[in-house]
Amino acid sequence: MIGLSMKHLRYFEALARLGHFGRAAESCAISQPALSVQIRELEELIGAPLVERGSRKIRLTSLGEEFAERVRAILRSVDDLAELARATQVSLAGRLRIGVIPTIAPYLLPDVIKTLTQRYPGLDPRPREAVTQRLIEDLQEARLDAAIVALPVSEPTLEEIPLFDEEFVLVRPLEDAGKPVPSSEMLHEMRLLLLEEGHCFREQALSFCNIAAAPPRELMEGSSLTTLVQMVGAGIGVTLLPQMAVRTETRSADVSVFRLLEPRPFRTIGMIWRKTNPLVSQFGPIAEIVRDAGTRKKREFGDLPDVSEAPSSQLFMAD
């Protein structure tokens, strides 16, 4: 079709995916009026409307829905061709779209990106932070090359490589430092602070506490680990924290941190990518960089004594 360009297709895919001209324009790094012009132009080229425009949100026409599916398939194929060309290069170079879940990104990503850019000067890392399900969808639609997540994800189209394990620790108000560490069953009777729904760390914490069928006495939610720790410092309740987040998140909060009783909860951090991605052979060195960064974070954290094994003066507390 004369006049139809990849730019038209990418703009339309963003609009179909996000359902909003403003968010789609931001995703494409153009102005909203410019995006609107491009979509109008595409509809003129097609000869039929693709979008129903509302005051707040757009809807795809029946043709628009079918067109969106075809466009996604085309864009995946084009991206695969670009990745195939990159896979022939001796050294990693070009754009690397890597996703990271929010309970990993602030603590691990700076070290990973720094090492990647030092080791591969021609590499252009493009990190994206999102919850696991969103990252999986973006991988499957070829909007990401790889992602750092908690395993398993158990998606047949994705390869998953475990890199390192980290414990969950208990964060309590500072005045609770001398109290015995509660068992997972005892957490049912406490005011437990957790991330909001959609975060895999929330599900892992609930699983450890065996709360799937029987909710705790009081369950409160926060939007980030920072919020949860600050709420604990204010005496609102207790929370669980992944090991790599402890130094950062407890630095400015009046809290005490303890290892939990055996069997201690932990998560496995790894990388995932599409099995069909031509860059598969180049993901190994990236995975090693992530593994090394995670290992360094664990060394920074050090060992927390069990409250049953040490006086409170030896326990790790926030400064």
C-alpha cells in the first residue's frame, strides 16, 4: 500500500495497546497532536476508520482490532530481523530493551547498567520497570529483549535462567527489637504490610505466610517497598523485605531487621527471554553480569543473626 510506513504501524500499535492518545504519544516520544495526525493519515490510507474516539479513551473498530493483530505480527517480524542482524556481531551493540520488576530495579539495575556500558561501549541499554505480568506480555510482543524477574514464570514461549537466590527478612518497629521472631503462623495475628496486587513479591510473601485461604487479622497495602518500610517505622505494622533492598530502604527508617525462622523464605532471581529471539547466544554474558551484581549485593547485606541466637545489641538495625 503506497504511503504506508513503519512509523504509521508503530504509532497505531502504541495507541491500540494503551487505548489513550496522550499515553501513546508519550510512549512514542511525540506530541499528542502529531500522533493524531499520523493515525488520521493511516485511516485515510486504509480507507476506513480504525479508532472510535471518545472524550477520555479510544476504542478500536472491528477492523481496528483485526488490523492491530496484523500490525503486531509485522512489527515482531521486523524486530526479529533487526535482532538477527545484531546477533552476527562479535560484540554486543545497539539497543537492549531490558525489563526489571520494581522490587529489583532500584537495587540491582544501577550496577547492571554501569557494568554493561563499561564492558560494551556500543550497547544502548533501555531499561523498563514494570510488574512481572506486564514484562511477560512485552516480551511476547517483542517490545522487550529480556527481563530480570523472580522465577519461575512458567511460560512455554520464554526461556528462564536462574541466577541467584535471596532471602526475605522481617522488618519491625525499632521498639520490637527484643521480641522473639514470629513464625509464619504468628504473622496471621499481626498487622502485615504488603505490596498492592500485581506484584509477585506480594504473592511470595502471602505464600510464605500461608495466607492464600485465610487472610491475616489486618492486611495493609503499599505501592512500594519504601512506603512499606516507612509505615513500619511509624509503628503501623510489620513487613517482609527482599535481602537486596535492606540497606537502601531501612537507612532512614526507625526499624529493626531480623532473619526469619527456618525454613526461611527466599526467591530466585533470574532472566527470561523469548526462545525464538536471535540474540539468545548473546544473553549469556548479560546474565553473568546480573548474577555478579546480585552476588555483590548479598555480600553488602551481610549475615543477620537470628533473634533467638543473639542479644538485641547484635541485631542489624537501621542507622
